[in-house]
Amino acid sequence: MQLGRNRIEALADGVFAVAMTLLVLDIKVPELQPPLATSELPLKLLALWPKFLSYTISFVILGVYWVGHHVQLSFIRRADRPLLWINILFLLWVALVPFSTALLSEYANTRLAIAIYGANLIAIGLTLALHWWYATTKRRHVDPDIDSGLVRGAMHRTLMAPLVYILAIVLSFLHTEVSLALYALVPILYILPGRIDIHWGGRHQGKSKTDQAGEK
Amino acid sequence: MQLGRNRIEALADGVFAVAMTLLVLDIKVPELQPPLATSELPLKLLALWPKFLSYTISFVILGVYWVGHHVQLSFIRRADRPLLWINILFLLWVALVPFSTALLSEYANTRLAIAIYGANLIAIGLTLALHWWYATTKRRHVDPDIDSGLVRGAMHRTLMAPLVYILAIVLSFLHTEVSLALYALVPILYILPGRIDIHWGGRHQGKSKTDQAGEK
Amino acid sequence: MQLGRNRIEALADGVFAVAMTLLVLDIKVPELQPPLATSELPLKLLALWPKFLSYTISFVILGVYWVGHHVQLSFIRRADRPLLWINILFLLWVALVPFSTALLSEYANTRLAIAIYGANLIAIGLTLALHWWYATTKRRHVDPDIDSGLVRGAMHRTLMAPLVYILAIVLSFLHTEVSLALYALVPILYILPGRIDIHWGGRHQGKSKTDQAGEK
Amino acid sequence: MQLGRNRIEALADGVFAVAMTLLVLDIKVPELQPPLATSELPLKLLALWPKFLSYTISFVILGVYWVGHHVQLSFIRRADRPLLWINILFLLWVALVPFSTALLSEYANTRLAIAIYGANLIAIGLTLALHWWYATTKRRHVDPDIDSGLVRGAMHRTLMAPLVYILAIVLSFLHTEVSLALYALVPILYILPGRIDIHWGGRHQGKSKTDQAGEK
């Protein structure tokens, strides 16, 4: 029997959407006694900046992994049980991000919080690399004539983030600020164009739509 | 390779659905000591009206932006990395709305809260305008023979809301109530019909269904 | 231009899924001091029964409305701006249910809580009736040769729930227990078979799948 | 009229995605007084291990049930009202899992918490078994020529988990640790390959896409 690829995509989209939106629950509206509200609010809101920063970093990095996951899935032609469970393991780490983000934003100058946040992101990245490795080894779930440069390129690109995170954790023994800067840097690495260019199925999709409209 | 347009739509639908539904978490059931419950509850619930009002305004304005986003996507025939990241930036602002709404409902008579709420909505609107500008400049991601009046019309319509929000923030220096009234007004502007009429693909979709039934 | 019907369905599915799952956040794990845990937990959990009851009622009634909404959409062949906004108004009421459910579960013997819960459900039901009325009047958005008995039947079925809720609110002046019993009764009315039978597109969908498999 | 199978799948995917991601809300960042932060944080985080463990068990078991549900749906060719309501009942139990998980993680050495967690999972499993029984009895909603070994095999596989959970509840009278170990064991049973192999429709799906491209 067959479990449609669109099903795992739907679950993944749901988990990503919920995890990305739950991040905001960590930014709590400051509670003030009424007489002080107008005067104290600006300072209290300014004090929330680590929350806003970690919200932004985590939201964008989840966006990066969401893109990476879909790009991999788009190459996969068939699947089996292990691949399905690698996907669920991947989502397990993704759904933990609201926790590790809240921990980081609360204890941003603590090495342990920095290490746990990094470890969470490393786990996501390595699971995604495992996903790609499992799917492409012996061309198990991809087209047999897939370009092997593309396979390697995608793997390198996937492993880039975990490497930077390991570096960030190591450097936190010197300066925690350096680690935070590296965390903020990773999304930028991925926003830059790579070997695999993303473009959605416009030509024929668009064409068929136009055709349908023409038929009308 | 191709990232299906339906994937970005699925993530966007998820983020919008979660953000719109999380808004309700800001309306908390009043806690009362048992002997007072029956007598104090009405007053306590009435005191929640700013929460209900801001819930309604934010829910509807998110609905407006959800529609606007999908209308734009429906014109887009192909995409690239920058367009993808504009989408994720757009969703980053959308997911912040439960926070800025909670802030506004708590400090509705404070200029800072009004300004932050407005700034959040302006950021959504400008990112949506950027999305349209990037997609339509040199007809980069839309049909080359798209009606240029339609392109301009959609841009004007998208920029209408940010302009009203800027006005609302400026007017908050005079009367905070005026700003709140303007925030409540914006959705109405968009509910009115525009140049681009929305109708879903009924004719041929319906036809194909009937055909399938006929084939049976 | 066209906004696909599947887009409004996706948003609706998302809002329903989140609202139905958020209901559980109202059931909080009892907090106990460690020495008492084993002995006090059973009583504390038993005291949660109004929470479990209202969770169940609201979950099932949201299921009823989710089915009703999709059944209506399946008849709709085209749409316009007003219909879109009726849909968003409908979802606005749906997303409020976690609040009104928490209120009811906290103040189940209070007429005001019963009335607000009922009013929320009435608002959902009447918006759904408005949706059907707007779509079918002059056969605006449905097949022109739709069976008019079916149109009336669906309307009667949709209005059934709001009528029972109005009755429940009125009867709360006599006994609040009667109102709660009526709230629990409504889902049962809808689980029973109606004129419009639900069955999904198995025959040809299944056929096409078999064909595809055969083609392989 | 027809309610598309993809609609119940979309609601199910949404409820599963939200329930799986809400599990993380039970893992709260420890609150510490600033002078102690660096020194006390490791111990406080270590003390969260029952939360992490129950998060993992529940996430994976929900993954198991999500797979099981979709596998069943993929065999179902048509549906009716009772089947629809069995689905909604199934989702009602699924959405309760964040509560029962939080209860278990708070009172892991308490028999009552173990029993309630197990009962929640048994309810999910039995509802899924009911779903299969109802759909396959007299081949009501499946292909008439479905392999009856497959029907029985799927039923046995579905009933395996509830049986282990009953055993876990019984054994909690001896040692609560044994029960917890059994809960952790169940997902492993399902990750192993079964009679019904999962593979997604790559070949012809890919083929049809290629064809479309070829038609271009």
C-alpha cells in the first residue's frame, strides 16, 4: 500500500507552522501596575529584546529547515518505513525548538542554554542529513540517474549548519556573544543562492491553468 | 528542482490558522472566589471588552492579509529564492500579531502600544507590497502579458493599509481613541469590492467533477 | 482572478484543527504538594469532570460544524468577496470556542456562562445559515439545477442547532442542568443520518488509483 | 453529495500536528533568581528528564497512530456518516494526549497517572480498530476483493498496542517503572516492518509529472 508523499508533507507543514507560531508565546506582554503603565512600559518592552531576537533567529532557521526538508522530499520518488520514521524523528526535534528558544532567550549568557539550543539545531540538521543519506545511498529512493554532484552538494549544504553550531558551542567557552552571533549568521548562509535553485512549477502549472481558462 | 507553490501556501495557511486561533488565548476566563461568582462575573466579563475588540480587529485584519497573500500567489507563475524568503519574512510578522494584539488590548490607551501594534501591521503590509513589487518588476514571476493596470491597482490596494496605520500612529498623539477607530476601519476598506475580483474556480472545477461522475 | 476553494478549505481546516486541539489546554494537570500526591490526586482529577465534559461537547460540536461547513462548500461552484468574508466571520466565531468553553467549564452553574457559550454556538450556526442562504439565493453560487428540496433541507438542518441553543438559554432560568443537557444533546442530532448523505469520492477516485497502478 | 477523503485527512493532519507540537508546552523553562542562574540551571534542567522522556514517547506514539490512521484511510474507497464520526471520535482522543502526557510526566510514579495515560492511548487504539472493523466488515468501505489476510493482519497490528497498554496498567500494581518501560517500548514495535509495507506513490506519481512535462 502507499502512503502519499503529500501526507508526510502535510504533517510536516503543520508541525512547522505550529512550532513557528508557538515561538511568539514566549514573548509575554509585560504586566504593570496601572499608575506606572505609561512611564515604565518602554523600558519593560526594551528589556524584551532577547526574546524578539531569539524569536527572529528561530523563526528564520525553522524556515531554512522547512525549505531544506521540502527540497529533499521533492527529489524522493518512493519511500519505506525507515524513511518515514526519519521524518518523524526530524519533526520531533523541530517541535522542541519553542522550548530551546525560550531557554536561550531566558539564559542567553549561560553556556548551558547556548549548548542546548545549538544541540537542538544540530539534531535537526543531522537528522535531515541522515534523511538525505538514507534516501540517496544506492539511489534507494531517488531517480537512479540523479546528478551525483547534486547529491553531494545538497549533503554539504545540509551539513554546513551543524558545523557552524558546533563551532558556536565551542566558542561559547570564550565569549557567549560570539555564539549568539553565529546562531544569527546561519540563516543568512542559507538565504544566499545555492547549487539547487528553487523555483516552483510555474511553466506547465501556469499553462494548464491558462488552458483551463481558455476552455471556459 | 521545484518547490511547489502549494507548499508555501500550506505553510502560510498553517501559520495564519494558528496565529488567528492563538489570538483567543489572550482572552482569559476571569478568576473569582466562589461566593462572588454569580454577582461579579458580569462586570468582570464586561471589563474584557478591549480583549474582544482587539481579537476581532486582529482576526479580521489577518483574514484580509491572508486573502491578499493568496491573491498575489495566484498570479505568480514561477519563483526563486528571494521570493521564498520574502514569504517567510511575511509569515514572521504575521506570527507576531498575537503578541502585538495582546499588548494593545492590555495598554489600549498607551501611545507606545498603539504604535507597536500599528508597526506590526505596517511590516506585514510593506512585506506584502515588496512581495508584489519583486514578483511583478520586469514581469519577473508573473505572466509577461499581465494587465499593468491590474499590477498597479493591486499595489495601491496593498499600500492602502500601511498608509492608514501610519496615520493612526501619528493621530495617537492627539487622541488614542482615533487610532483605535482607524485600526477597526481598515478591514472594512478591504471587505469592499476591488478591481481584482475574487471568485474561485467553480465552472471548470465543477464541470470536471460532473464529468468524472458521468464517466462512472 | 481566482482564489481556489481549496484555500478557504485549508484555512478552515487549520482553524478547526487548532481550535479543537486548544480546547485541551483548559484541562490543567492538578498541582499538589509532593507528600499528598498519591492520596489527593484521584479527588482532584474527579473534580475536573466539568472540564472533560465541556471538552467533549465542544470538540464534537466543532466536528459537527466542520462537517456542515465542508458539506456546504462542496455544493458551491463559484464565489465572490461577500461569500469569502462570511467564511472568515464563521471562522472568527469558531476560534472563540476555546474561550467560551473554558468559561462554561469554570462557571457551569451560572446562567451568564451558559448564555455566552450558547451565544457563541448560535453565532456559528447562524453564520453558517447565512453562508448557505447567500450561496443559494437565486442559485448565486450553486448549480442552477440543484434540487430545491435539498437546499431547504440543508437550511433546516443548519438552523436546528441554533434553535436548540436558544431553548437551552431560555431554560437556564429554570434549571442550568437542563441547558447543559441540551448542549450535550445537539451533537447527537447531527450524528444521526440526514437527507444529505455524506460519502466520499471513492468509486472514481479508487478507480483512477487502480488504473494508475494498472498502468504501472 | 461527497465529502472528499482529503478533507478528513486535512483535519486529522492538523489535529495531529497541533497535538504533537503542543506537547512541548509541558516542558517549561526553569525560573531561577538571577544570582543562582549559572550554578543551578544544570540541576533544574536535569530534573526535567521525565518531561523530555514523556514528550518523546508521546510524540512517537502519536506518529505511530498518525501513520496507522493514514494507512487505513488509504484503503477506504467510500465512507458514510458513522465512519466520519468514528474519525472525529478518534481525533477527540488524540487531542487529549497533551493532557495525559502532562499528567504522566508530573506524577510518573503514581498508578493513577499511569492508568489514565494508558487509558488515553487504549482509547485511541480501540477507536482505530473500530474504524477498521467498521470499514472492512462485509467489505463495506474497502475494495470487495481486498486480501482478507491483509484485513486481519492490519487488525492484529492495530490491537497490539492496546494489549500492551492493558498489560502496562496491570503491571503498574507491581512496579510503576515496568509500566513506563512498556509505554516506551510500544513505538518500537510499530517502527519495525509489518505485513503492510508503506511506500509512497513515487513511480507513477513521478511518471505522471514527467508526462505532464512531456506534454508541454
